Amino acid sequence: MIQDLKSEEIVDKVGGRFKLCVLIQRRLLELMDGARPLVERDGRSHLEVVIEEIMQDKITIDFDESAALARNVTPSAESFD
């Protein structure tokens, strides 16, 4: 399972290493907060479950650049007072 992280297949499936890292991180947080796995756990760790979900196309990331840019707001001078 962890071997899948060494292949380019999982990177290509998600659309890049950055997106893969973001997807894994977000899904790990969901699982740690009690979300139900989309694949059989079978005694596997959260990370192994996330990798399997990605490999089976159960989860994807929708990276909206406009939303990312909207969150990058320059603070006003008032916030430094």
C-alpha cells in the first residue's frame, strides 16, 4: 500500500505531488475526526486507507485557484495597530 506512494501512478492520478500531499492531509484529518472510510479498513492505518481510496478513485481534490487566491488577502494597515 505505502509502495503506491513511490510510483508516479498516484501522482498522475491526482495531478501532481502538491495536490497529492494536500489530498492526503485533508483526508487524514477527516478520518481522524471520525469520517467513515470509503474502502475496507482491514486493520490498515489511516494513511493506508487514504492511499487505497485514491488508488480506487474514491476521493479526488477539487483545487479551485480562484478560491485559493481569495484566501490570500493582504492585511490592512489597521490590523497591525
